[in-house]
Amino acid sequence: MTTSTALEPRQRAPRGEPVRPTLRERIAKWDVKVSPYLYIAPFFVVFAIVGLFPLLYTAYVSLFDWEVGDDHPKFLGLKNYAELLGDGQFWNSVVNTLSIFVLSSGPQVVIAVLLAALLNTRLRGPTGWRVGILLPYAASLVAIGIIFANLFGPNYGLVNSIFESLGLGRVDWQANRFASHLAIATMVNWRWTGYNALIVLAAMQALPKDVLEAAVVDGAGAIRRFVSVTLPMLRPTLIFVVITSTIGGLQIFTEPKLFDAMPGSNNGGSTHQFQTVTLYMYQSGFESFDLGYASAIAWVLFLLIVVIAVLNFLITRRMGRIR
Amino acid sequence: MRHLHKGVSFAIGLAVLGASLAACGGGDSSTGANESGGQIELTIGTFTEFGYESLLPEYERLHPGIKITHHKTGEGGPYHQNLITKLAAGSGLEDVTAVEEGHFSDIVDKGGKFNDLTEIGPKDVTADRWLGWKYDAGKDSDGRLIGYGTDIGPLALCYRKDLLAAANLPSDPAGVKALFASWDSYFAAGQSYVQKTGKPWFDASSQLYNSMINQLDVGYFDRGNNLTIESNPGIKAAWDRVTTAIGQGQSAKLVAFGNEWKTGFAQGAFATTVCPSWMLGVVKEDAGPANAGKWAVTDAFPNGGGNWGGSYLTVPKQSKHPKEAAELAAWLTAPEQQLKAFQAKGNFPSQTQALTSPELLNQTDPYFGDVKTGELYAEQARKVTKAQYKGPGDGQIQENVTSPALQAVEQGKSPADAWQQVVDGANKIAK
């Protein structure tokens, strides 16, 4: 393409003759037709390379008995999936993941909405408060993991010391299955609640004032206004928050990995009591070097996330309708 | 954008697309081993501290045609993961690649991807350079020598003199020898310690259990790579002994190398711990200056000696200069050089000649009451009689099956149920 031609002053075609488009006109036409695609192309090209291709290639690998270093992987068909469905450790990890997900996403969304409602009232130094609740999100995940693992240490952890000084019994945060899930969910909540609260807050501030004012005129109290007017109008935002936290919650990896008292372990505790699906997938792929099996886990996890995200979407939509 | 010329905007669009594509496609695949101007460039990959920093320039000085690039990784775990992946990919490994003893089982059945050092290495490098068991453990499943031994980790026992004395147990070097003569006497002493003080005797059950397993003639796998966990009486016996001790309250129930374990050292939460040569540094750091002089190390280890740790230098088949790489590996693992590495970083040499050198024998450690640590560990190294064969998956069984199962017993699971967990887990890995 020679831009110098395009920069020359345009010469008008004599009247009456059929207009032959100049190079510049042709470029202009191409510009209108093609440029928009070129501008959005980088995303799609990058997505195809780092998103779509790995997705499809993982599906392909999952059909093989493919160990790292195998020169000739053996084709298994769906055998990896059949084995996976009968694998107790896998189902154990699914239950752990769901349990941690419920313990984290549930309180997280509720607290985020309440926090947003508080931040939406007239406060001194609103920016300070808003930045304040976002601070945990800015902290490094690994640092949080290490600090919380220390806080929840069974022998010398701060949480148990406080429990003891309050006259409560010590909790073995590592050994007890539910306690370990609670500890991990606490890490997740600490990090993500503020972030979600800000998203909800932004949505709250965009709500039309006249509807709320009409409710005031109708004599609705603050709580009634919040439940009957604000919440239903927040529905699209809540759906977004719930779906993103579903995706994040079901892929939880770093927190349980760092929580394990055994350094670097992917076991998720002595009897896999807090091994999540992604942790099991990582262990299968990069510790047992069984890439085929790990790929099968990845795909089942993907389908699981889709199913639960759709369920959450339906539930959240319905909740809005009832109100 | 409105004022931009249409053609220019079209050009920008193309440029953005091109740049993003280039960014994706970019990535160099140079492996480093290239000749430049008649010089041979060698690469060497190590992890944590090998003490080779001053040795490599010395080798370059002695061999003007050779240039060495040292790739050093901080942690062993990621290093070995990377090693397996690059071994699989068929490129990217260094000409001389270090492998740790605990990860050697991951490559023992992939010996074909490494050069046989008896074939390509210098002919004057023979088995008698090393301790016999160290040399034998550098062979793959087919008995080919794929690694030259660097250092070792002979086992000794560390104990708190003050805590033993407080429990009316002998705490002087001669007295503890009887206490630590066998596992029976060790656990019996532990039981009386617990009865007198109500405090735990050792730090973590997996530390003892792994040492006991390493003393067996046959470990988790026989030479044919068959899993022996159910047929090998020694394994179950070790399990029963350790789990019984847990039941008696002898374990501090700490997870080895975890944060609470480190705190346990500082708090004096236990009286004894397994001490390979490299552990002295760990004890010093975690117990801290406040506990200086309280810890002692003895050359008595239950049922003889043992080894934990140490590495090998291998030459992968991917190397473009295998002969030169083997020469470098042979030079680095010579007694003179390993002795320098020992002085630099404390890596205990595996070469017989180095074990008799005055520099090593005269080394003392004030933290442990000025005991002659060099002489002590040289003595412990000679007590090891043979190398136990480690089949593929050996390291994984230890990390992911037996250690967690012992932790589960410490957390309250019944030893019988936990043993079932061991059998199931080991079978899954060996499958």
C-alpha cells in the first residue's frame, strides 16, 4: 500500500464520463468495510491462539493415554472420562470445590450488596472508603495465602490463640474437613468481597432516582425501598457478579494449595479433605504427568462450571421476578 | 480519529493486527549450545546451591576452547518439573543437567534419554572415585550409568541436650549412643520421655518413617519396577512402629518443612529429629541463636546409617556436545572440586578421597557444641552399605501417599484405615 498516492490532491473526473474510483476512493471504501474488523481482530486472533486452540487441543489430548514424554500416546477414546466418573478422589474434589464455593460465593454476594448499600449512603470521604474495601483485592494472592495459612495454623496460629483466649476449643484447621473449607473460604471472601461491592455500588448509583423518590412518596421505608426497588433493579449486575464468582469459585486453586501445611503439596490435606478439582487436575498433569487424565478433568470441570453458571443465572433471574 | 486520513487509519489497523500476531509468534528456541568462533559453548543447569560459582570460571581457564553458561534455579521442585517437561519435549535441557536423588526415580526408567557416562565420559573416571552405594544409585533401570555423583546427605540424629537431661535421659555423646542404637531403643526412650515430660519426642513421623524405609534392602519397587508395598514386610513393619509411636504421643505432629515445624524448632516442641548433613543449617536457622548450644548431633543413628539427599550430574542425549559435557561433569565431580564446593556451600562430598581429606575431617560447628561435623558425617556415610533401588514413582509415593497418610494418623485416623489409604494410593501411582 502506497500512502503517498493517497495523499496527492484528488483530481476530479470530467463530467459525463463514468467515474472510475481512484485509489484513494478504493482505500476509503476498504477502510469502511475492513477496518472495523481489523480493529477487533487482535482480540479474536489472540483468543483463538491462547483460548480456543488450547480448549480444543485439551479435548483432543483427553482422548489419549498421554504421559509427559510419551512419543506415541495410546488412543483411549472416552476411557479417561469413564475412569474419571468412577474415581472417588475426583468426586471428593468436586464436593470440596462446591462446598468451598458455597461458603465463599454465598456470603460474599450478600455482604457485597450490604456493603454497597452502606457505601451508597452519605459518608464522609466516600473515595477513601471505596478504595479501602478494594485494598484486599490489590494484595498479592500468594501473600494472602501464606499469611492466612499461618493465621489458621493448628498449633501456633493466631486464630486458634484467639479462640483459646475466648475459652473456645482449638480447631484443627488442617485436619477437619469443614473447618479447612471455612478457612479457605475466608481467604476468598476477604479478597473478593470488596471488589464485588464496588461493582454493585456502581450499579446502585446508576439507578434512576425518580423510581426511588416515587417509592418515598408512596411511603415506603428504607428497608422496603431497598428490598422492593433497589434489589430488583440490580438484577443484571447481580447476575454478572454471581456468574463471575461462580467461575472464579469453581476454579479455586492457589488458596487450597498454599493452605496445605506440607510445603508445595498438591494433595489438599492428608486425606484430600480440601483438594479442589483444579488442584487434582494440576496434580494429575504436572505431578503424575498424566496429561490425558488431567485434560479430561479440565473438560469435566468446564462443563460443570457451565451447568452451575446457567443454574445460577436462572435462579438469580427468577429471584428478581418474584419481587 | 476523525481527522486521521482514511488510508492512515487503515494502515494503523493493519499494523495493530500485525504487531499482535508478531507478539504471539515470537519466541526464541535457542538452546544455547552453539559454536561461535571455534569455541564450544556448554550449559549447566543446577538448583539451590551446588557451590560451582568459582569452579566454572576455573574450568574455562583450564580449557580455553570452552565457554560455560550456568543456569541456576532457586528451588528444586520447579527445577525438576521443568527437567521432566524438557526431557519430554526433546530440547531445551542443559548439556550438563543436575538431578537430585529424590527425583532420580522420575528419570530412572527414561535412561534412554541420557548418555551412558561409562561410554562417553573420560576413561580414567572409574567407580572407585565414589562411595559404592552412591555410584550404584546413579544407574538407570537397565544398569547404565547416567549420573556422576556430586554430594550426599548421610544421616545422623540431632537431639536437645537440655530436654533429654530434664527427662533424666543420658544426654552426653557416649550415653545417647545406647539410646539411639536401634529403632527399638529409640522408640523405648521416646516412650519414657513422653511419660516423664508429657511432651512429644520427635518432630514429624514421616521423617522417621522415610529413614526406616531407606534402610530396607528393597524399597517400594523391586528391580523389575514392581510395586512391593503389600509384599514387603519391612514396609509394613516400619509403618506399624511409627504409628504405634504416634499413638503413644511421641510425635509433635508437625509437618516437616512447614511453617509450624519451623516454629516448633524455635519453641523446642520436640527433643529429637533426623539430621542429614544438610539439616544442620536448617536447625541453626529455625531454632535460632537463642537455642545455640542446646542442640547436639550424634553419629549414632538407629539401625546403622542412611542417606537422604545429594545429587547427580547427567548428560542428556539432547546435548550437542556430549563428550565435552561429560568431561565437565567428570571434572566437577572429582574429589578436589567437590571439596571446594563443600567449603563454599557445605554440600557433603560423595567421593571417597574427599572423605579422608583434612579440610573435611577438621570441620567443626560451634552451634552444635564444636562437634567435628565433617568427621562425624564421613563416618555416617561409610555406614551406608548399599543403594536401595528407587523405581519410577518412588518419590511420588513418599510425597503424596505415605507422608499424607502418616499425617492423617497424626490427625486422628486409625492406622489400619490409613494403611489402606497407603496401599490404594501407591497402587494408583504405580499403575
